[in-house]
Amino acid sequence: MRTFLLFLGLLMFQFGHAQTGDWNTYETDSFAISYPGSWTVDESGQIGTKLILMSTVESAKDKFAENVNIILQNMTDSKLSLDGYVRLTEESIPVYLNKAKIISSERLEGDSGEFHKLVYSSKQKKLKVYFIQYIYYVGDTVYIATFSTVKKEYEEQKVLGEEILNSFKIVK
């Protein structure tokens, strides 16, 4: 029986990895994150990011490349807590994003400690974009990891997005 369970476990492991393909890990002195090997890495710092991971466009009809971006914000001179930062973020979303809607907001615990998960949507040009955002407040730094996809692919892509976001680790 143990042999069968071991075989079944190995088969499921192999099948799961065959489905997702090879993964890479991006590491810095402050964080690490794993992502599909077919995705590209952008370290240019555009729009204040430390990192942008971007999927390949699947076809000519594909108008949006799923992506994950990482932003670090120094909070040395701030008196905000994680609660205060989340409240400020939730208030800012409808102000700065077109037709924005907060779908869910919850506190969770992960490998890097307590974090807040926000799920929201907005309209960007003709596309409805969905965001899954993890916010960590560690020491004097806020770490923000955000996955973006379009509405029509949200249900299919959110599993991959959360797998990437769940791989995010803060290096202490």
C-alpha cells in the first residue's frame, strides 16, 4: 500500500510539474520570487518598480500580457501601520483608477509573515483588468507584489498569479 501511495504521489508531482513547466527564481538582498521560465524579467525600475515579471503574449488576439510587479516603499519617516497603509491604499484605488472596484480585502499569514491581500478591478482603455495584490509591512519597508490579468482570463490565470505571489519571500 505504501508503495502505491508513493507511486501515486510521484505521478501527481510529475503531472503537476509537467503542466507548469520550468520555473526560475529572482533573488535580491531583500526579496525572492519564483515565476514561470517563459516569462521575461524587467529590472528597469519603470513606474517605481523593483521588478516586473511579464508573460509572453499567447496570440495575436491577446491584448494583455499577465504580469507581476514588485514595489518596495521606505516607510522610515511614516507612522503608518499595515492597517493604516491598507486603508490608504483602499481609499486611493477608486481615486486613481478608472471605474475601480475593490472585490476583496483580507489579512493573511504567509512564509514572510502577516500580509494583506487586496483583489480589485479597473478599466484600462477597453480592457477590464483584475489585480491581486499582497502587501507586507516589515521593519521600515512596505513590500507590494501585484499580479495583473484581464477579466476574461481572470478565473484561469488567478491560480498561476497566486502561485507566483505565494512564492514571494522577504529576505531578512
